[in-house]
Amino acid sequence: MDKQSIIRQLENTGLKAAAAGADKFAVLLRELTEWNARFNLTSIDDPQVMLIKHIIDSLELITTNICMPNITIIDIGTGAGFPGIPLAIALPGCRFYLNESNAKKLMFLKHVVNILALNNVTVLPGRAEELARDKNHREKYDACVMRALAPLPVALELCAGLVRDRGYAGFYASSKQVSEASASEHAIKELGFTKAGIFSYELPQGMGSHAIISVKKVWKTPEKYPRSYAAIKKKPL
């Protein structure tokens, strides 16, 4: 897609401030399309749909209470870089850490970070639950985000050990997941969080009703969390 088409779509969606990154978004779409043909990084292969369902959807975090100036954000299970890379383009003052365990996706992430000269991005290989037990990462981040990765109690446990006191976690959710959020009260409290808001939005061209569920860290996550991924999946909080 060309720069002007991207700018128009961002402005029409109310994300005018992100239009300054239109050149980089165009390169990101080009690279994702080319790599996707070889490595199947995402099930979406139409650049226009990629713009809406990947880039614009990712940028909606900017409208929440999570994105404050000059914070550190870790993106767990980032896949091909969403939401982390679009957010890093739009928020150059923030520092982003993109976590992924898939080798092909890691190759793509490193390539894109290099070609876009994203000096505010670090790629972190490995599994989230292992990072959260590492003293170099335990409760070190101002915010943790996850998109389309797991049910809320599972996502909460993977994120909790990475978020500092008074930091935030944000989960991109479908309408169905939002309706299930009230059933996650036990997990939210057990892991040291309190609810901080649900930010609903509509993607352009009728491509879906979504929301970002925000929780705030109000006390220390018990050391026993996160458990192994097998245990988390078998018996979610």
C-alpha cells in the first residue's frame, strides 16, 4: 500500500497522530507480504486487511490508559510483531521488548527491526513464563501487552510476573472474551492486579468489534507464578 492510502485510513480511524509513521507502516506491510508468501507468518495476505486487522488494531492501545510517555512495554507472543512494531513506530519515546519463541517469526522480527531502524525495539527470544522467572525480567516492565494469544486467565498469568508495581497489562480481546472477563476476577486478584478499564472500538470496514482489557498491578505477584505453561493450560486460575 502507498503512504497516502495509509494516512487516509489512519486519519479516518481517529489515529491521526500515528500518520507520521506512514512511511514505515508501508515498508512493514511490504515486508510482511513478501515474507508471508514464504513463511506463512499470518493467515491474512491482503495488505489492506493487514493494515486494518494488524496495524490499526495494534495502534488502538494508544487510546487506553496504558500508553504513557517514555515507558517500557513488553509484547508477549508478538508473532510477526503485533502489536509491538506498529506501537514502536507510533511511540518512538517508549521502549519495546518483543517476545517470541517461533524461529521463523524471530527471523522476521529481527529483519523488520533492522530495516525500519527501530532503535527503541529489542527482540527477546524464548517463552514468556521462562522470562517471568528470570531475575533480569521479573517485574521490570511498565506494561505488558498480549494480542490474540490466550484466554484471559492464561494471559494474565503469563504477564503478571513481568509487570512492575503500579504497572499495567493490556489484553486485546474479542467481544466474547470481554463478556467472559467478569469470570476472571479470581485470577486478576490472585496475580496482584485490579481492573483498570475496558476500551471498546470498531475496526474500519466492518472488520470487527474489539476491546482492550486493562488491569493495574497493585501488589506483588506471588513467586509461584507463573507456573509451567502445561500447568497453566491444564488448570487456569
